[in-house]
Amino acid sequence: MLLCTACLVGLQLLISCCWAFACHSTKPSPDFTLPGDYLLAGLFPLHSGCLQVRHRPEVTLCDRPGSFNEHGYHLFQAMRLGVEEINNSTALLPNVTLGYQLYDVCSDSANVYATLRVLSLPGPRHIELQGDLLHYSPKVLAVIGPDTTNRAATTAALLSPFLMPLLLEQIHKVNFLLHEDTVMFNDNGDPLSSYNIIAWDWSGPKWTFTVLGSSTWYPVQLDINETKIQWHGKDNQVPNSVCSSDCLEGHQRVVTGFHHCCFECVPCGAGTFLNKSDLYRCQPCGKEEWAPEGSQTCFPRTVVFLACQEHTSWVLLAANTLLLLLLLGTAGLFAWHLDTPVVRSAGGRLCFLMLGSLAAGSSSLYGFFGEPTRPACLLRQALFALGFTIFLSCLTVRSFQLIIIFKFSTKAPTFYHAWVQNHGAGLFVMIISASQLLICLTWLVVWTPLPTREYQRFPHLVMLECTEANSLGFILAFVYNGLLSISAFACSYLGKDLPENYNEAKCVTFSLLFNFMSWIAFFTTASIYDGKYLPAVNMLAGLSSLSSGFGGYFLPKCYVILCRPDLNSTEHFQASIQDYTRHRGST
């Protein structure tokens, strides 16, 4: 394997020699050579390369007019100074003299030529190919340079088979004093001595430099005098060392390239914030917190519900309490006048069931105020639906019973007697109410209304509410009452030509239409508004339904009992029935 490597290297060197030696003078300049016991080679660009476009390979001559490279010349002089300092010292390398050979590597061809000269044997200018390159001893001990990556790669490829070093193997043992500074190296060959930090000044005719600070290894310390730094900006201002300026508060840095200093500023979205410990990622707020767009912190969410202390709640509570007092007063008034024609025509004892059902519905409305609890969520909608069902069933059966008495008792006596004997009115109310009770129980079991904390609707609020409005049971219960309201409306409309004291078509029709309008308004509002006062709107719709039912059915009768006792007599009712009979007989 080593022999094959030697052959390949030999072929490469042979081709290079034919090109380099034929095109360059092989006599180095006297200024570039210093004899010594051990020679060091320095490869520095004393002239600049040719920048013209070439159509074929050409050898570049280094000593062209106007191509002098000052930077390479400084490197060259630095090496000369270093070798001379070592030779003049009695402590560094006693009884040993270092020499050097410096080459101008202004072009690739000059670089190859200089490398081949380094590899040549002492005396004759040729490279002897051997099978074992470990024992090959060229005249140069070590090489310093070139100073560019491309040319250093070429030089390294030629020197590496001959085990030629950029540093001596024993350099980590070097430790000497140079101009009151200690020079030493670590195991990797890196210097551990102190440094001066300088700034070059090219503003004048000559290059000068200013010492800005120093770095020491023992102890490790870096000192910089910032007042001596001359910046090129206006008024000696320090330029920014980043691609992008700092972002505003609450704006994250979105990296646009490979470096973190190049970024775009993007505001953090709502519900997120920018923690100063991580400027490149917005972090989400907690569940109970919120943040506006472009925020650096999160804020506690405001917990909202329909509190009893609010003015809206006071008005609704007062109205609902007034309705309960009216229901209680009406029940007492009807009980006191239970045997009068007005109370008997209104349904007699059935009126107390109707008033009780309205009172139950009114009591359920108190559950819409305050922080939602499990009992309030379970009862407020279901109890209202069941109570209003009982009232509507009583209203329907009372209107239907008047129609039977006045219109079907003589035309269909069998049906009339069966209805009376089998207690058709009570059976109807029981079946209708039991059906609604079954729906409500199913609703409470399958779609159990529970108090919940809603976070999605408003970013800065926590809505405390019940889940009943989102369930199928809620829809079934209110659809059931809607159908029952239609049947009550139909029965009252069929009795529009009954005797005046029994004709309640106008008042019942008005109350049912107001009931429809109340719930249509509620569902319309719920479709466009879902905020804090939606329970108040729901409670207002329920209160309107109960008030319309009470006002349309019971208030006219209370007026007759209290203000027109002359109309609350048997004679007046009999006269009304006789007028109705004569009118039907004439038609």
C-alpha cells in the first residue's frame, strides 16, 4: 500500500516538476535565503496574482509591475524577525542556528514550485522517490504558510506523504521568555502566551497600529480600552453587530437564515406571550389566563356569571317575586270565591293546579342568578318546562271541555257522557304532564345539565354556565311545549263563539302569541349573542311566558271578582247562556 502511494506521489511530482521547473527560475533571491543548521520554509504572497480571464493554463510571473502585496511582505518580515530573535538568543536554541528559505507564492503555479523546492534533497535540486517515505529527509525541516485555504490545501497534499509539519513535534515543550513575555504551547501546539490587541490604521501614508488591550493566560484575563477604539460610524458610534434590530416587546424572533442574529419580528398571537428567557418562541398562557396580541405576560381571566348584585338581576328578581306574590294572592282570592260562577267557569279546583304550575315555573327562574351550581343546573330549565306544560295542558283541556259542553253535548251525547264519566279532563292533564315528566327525566339522566367553565367564547373571560342549552333533551322539552301551545291556541280559537262569560279566545290568544314571541326573541338573541347576560335573556323569556299566561287567563277573572261583582252572579251567567242558545237556534 505504501509503495502504491509512493508511485502516485511520484507521478504527481513528476508532472508538477515538468510544469513548475520549466517555467520558473530555480535560483531563489539572496534576500529570501538564510543558511543554518536547520532550515525553515516560508510560503508568502509577496505579489498579487493575475486577475485576468484565461482561456488556457498559463504560468503567472510574480514580479509583475504594480503587483506588490504589502500584507504578504509583512508576513515575510515577521518570519525573518522570528528566526533572527531565536538565533540571537543564548537560551532558546543554544549551539543551533536556524535558517530559512522564503518563497513568493503569488499564484498556484508558484505555490507548486515552492512546495517542490521544499521537498528537494539538500544539495541537488531533485526529489528522490523511495519505497519508504518515512526515511525521506528533505532539506527543509518545517513549512510556514501559505496564508490562503486553497493554496494551503495544495501544499498539504504534497507534503503529507513525506510527513512534513505547519509545527515541530516537540513544540509543546517550548517555554521561553521573549521581551519579558513567556512563550509556551499546549499539547495541541496552540500558543499560551500573552497577546496585545491592536487596531491597524490605514488612514495615513504609512500603516500604524494602536494597542487597544491585552490578553493573558496566567491568570486568564482580557483587558480592552474601549476609548481607544476608532469606529467608522458617525461621532465614533459603535455599529450594530447583528443583522436585525431588537424586536419590540411581545414580538418573537423568527430566524430567516442560518444565523440567529438574522430574524424577523412577529407579534405573539392572542393567548400567547413572550418569555424573556426564550426570544424565539411564544409560549401559550395557562387555561385560566389570557394575553392580547404582542404581550410579554399573561393576565388572569375574569370569571363572569349573572350575579345577584347587578342592577339587571335586581329588576328581574323583583319582577319574578311580584309574579309569585300575584299568583299567591290569586290563589287566595279564588279559594275565597271558590263557589262563585267566575271561579267555577274558570275550572274550579283546576285553577289551583294551574296557579301552582305557574308558581313552580316562576320559582325555577331563581336558578338563573348567581354562580351556577349542580342543583340549579338540574332544576331551572326542567322545572320550568314541566310547570309550563301542566299549565298549558290545563288551559287546553279547559277550552276543549267548554267546546264539548256547548257544541257536542247534544250532537254527540255518547262522547260527552264518556268524557265526563271517565274524568277525561284529569286524565288528559295527567297523560300530557307525565309525558313531559318522562322527557325531562330522560334529559336529566342522558344529557345531565352540569355547571361548566367555558373558555373558548371570549379570550379574556371564563363563562360560568350550565350545559343544558347544548343538549337534545332541552330541545325536545321546548318543542313539546311549543306543540302544546299550538293545541291550546287551536282549542281557544274554536271557542271564539261561546257565551261571553266563557269566551276567552281573545285573552288566551294574546297570551299564547306573546309566549311564542318571547321564545322566538330568546332563540334569535342566543344565535347572535353568547355573553354574560344570556341567562338574563333566558330568564326574561320564561318570565314573559309565565306572566302572559297568568295575565291572559287569570287577571280578567280577578277583575270581575274584585271590580265587577255584578257580573259574578248566577243570573248573569244564565242570561249569557240563554242569549247564546237563542243565537245558535236562530242561525
